[in-house]
Amino acid sequence: AAKEKGRNQFHIFDPGLDAHRRQRRDQLMQISQALENEEFELYFQPQVRMVDYQVIAFEALIRWNHPDKGMLGPGEFLPAVANSHLEIPLGQWVLKEAIHQMNLWHEADESLAVSINISAPHLMDRSFADYLESYLHSHPDVRPGQITLEVLESTALEDTKRASNVLARCQSLGLQVALDDFGTGFSSLTYLRTLPVDVIKIDQSFVRNMLTDASDRAIVESVIFLAQRFDHPVLAEGVETMEHARALRDMGCNLIQGYGIARPMQAKALLPWLAQWRDQVSRHHSLGKHEQTS
Ligand code: C2E
Ligand code: MG
Ligand code: MG
Ligand code: MG
């Protein structure tokens, strides 16, 4: 009875919260519908190796092609999805679609890998690795070494031990693991120590002002140093200018990603963009050689 009364009071005294919940429920229904209607789309952003400026992978970034509101970024719908029943199905859609797109690029270039953002519940779910395993089993053409799972460093992993077991199983299937947005969470160093990680991604908030802000520069340098000590390749996000790229290369950063290389693009734009990028890189390269020999 006390419980009943409590529930009534909740309705009477907090209509705001109730409206909020109703709104979220409606939004989740729309998202579920959108998944059915195939309104979600993956954009791809290149990840470039610093030694020779070759593209080694593309990161998949989800968009919602909303019939009324136009193209929505993940910030506009992933928060509603978080901790809902849709989080796992949406994550599985991303995984399948990203691998499907990678297979299409492979008709042009077999070396290109894909990087996929994974949300925390997948890491709490032992069946995620089962799902991956059976997926890879039924798709023998997919090389697991060409799939990287990006794990947000800032998600509070409620059970680090379990997450690291799931990730270790993914690694034993051949996948790579990247620690995304490194430095923004509360337990960066703990995660670095406990999670099995291959690549560290320095968060763009440190990269953005590193040329003018001495503490941001110190953080970027320190993360690169740390990554080297752990033998992890390090990728800098949010690289918007050539000056950033040059400074990062001088600091020993291995990989870069950002608007300075390319904005996230539609899948169909990827191969034309790549051809143009390679052309540009090889022209620079031969120009450099020419300068050296003359
Ligand atoms: P993230 O994984 O750290 O991805 C990088 C974000 O920074 C992307 O935003 C990208 O468009 C943006 N970005 C890239 N280069 C630059 C740059 O040079 N300057 C600036 N200002 N921004 C840049 P986006 O696409 O809005 O994604 C935001 C976040 O949403 C992602 O951050 C990721 O955490 C999450 N997300 C995106 N797609 C998925 C997905 O399929 N699944 C899950 N679970 N999360 C996703
Ligand atoms: Mg990411
Ligand atoms: Mg990131
Ligand atoms: Mg981010």
C-alpha cells in the first residue's frame, strides 16, 4: 500500500519527470521504427598513418537520415538509446553494416580496415563475443584483424573485469581494440592498465588547442609517451590543420584522424575520395624526392 501511495505521489508531484519519460518513450519508438525503415546510415572518416600519409582504416560514424529533420548526428539520438532495449540491436546493426561496407571497399583495396564504436552494454554482455564469433564464422571472407572495436574511455564500465574478459575474447577472435577519447574519463590510467588495448586514441579536446595551449600540448606529449611505453600505437583525433599534423608527427604520434584529412563521408564517396587522396600524397612524395635529388 505504501508503495502504491508512493507511486501516486510520484505522478502528482513530479509531472515534469513523467513528461520527460513519455518523451523518451516516444523517441525510442521512433528510433525503433527508423531501424526498421533503414533510416540509419554509416558515415566513414579516414584514419591516416603518419609515416607515409596512407589511409589504413575508416571509422564508422552513425547518422540518422530523418524523414522530417534531415541528417541527424549521434549526439541527437544516442543519448536516448543509451541503456534502452534498443542499444544492443542498434549496435549489432552498426557492426553488420560497417563490415558489409568494408567488404565493398575490399573489391578495390583489400588492405583497408574498419573501426567501429562499441557502447558499454556490449562489453558487459558475454553474448556479444558469441555474436561476433558466429558472425565471423558465417562470413569467412571477413578478416577479423581488419576490425577495430573503439571503446569509450569515458564510459563508466560498471564491471571492468567483465569488460576486459569480453574484450580479450574479441582479441582472441583476431579483432583489435582501441581506447577512444583517451584522457576524458575518470580512470584513464586504470583502464590502460586493466583493459586489453591495442590502440590509444587521444581525445580531440586535447588536440584542438595543443599549438597554443601549453598544458594541452603537455597532455598530448605525455599520452604519446605513455602509449609508447605501453607499446600501443597512438592515434590523434580532431586533427584540423597541417600544423597539427606536423607537430603530432614530430611528437611521435603514429596515426591521425580529423577534418584536416577529411570529414566523415557517405559510403559511396569513400573510394573516389581515396583515389584523390592517394594521388595527392604520391604527387607530394615525388615532389619531395625531386627536391632531394636536385
Ligand atoms: P568518436 O568516436 O570520438 O568520433 C569522433 C567524433 O568527432 C565524430 O563525431 C566525428 O565526426 C568528429 N570529428 C572528427 N574529426 C573532427 C575534427 O577534426 N574536428 C571536430 N570538431 N570534430 C571531428 P560524431 O560523428 O558526431 O560522433 C560523436 C560520437 O558518437 C563518437 O565520438 C562516438 O562516441 C559516438 N558514435 C558515433 N557513431 C557511433 C556508433 O555507431 N555506435 C556508438 N556506440 N557510438 C557512436
Ligand atoms: Mg570513435
Ligand atoms: Mg573519439
Ligand atoms: Mg568522442
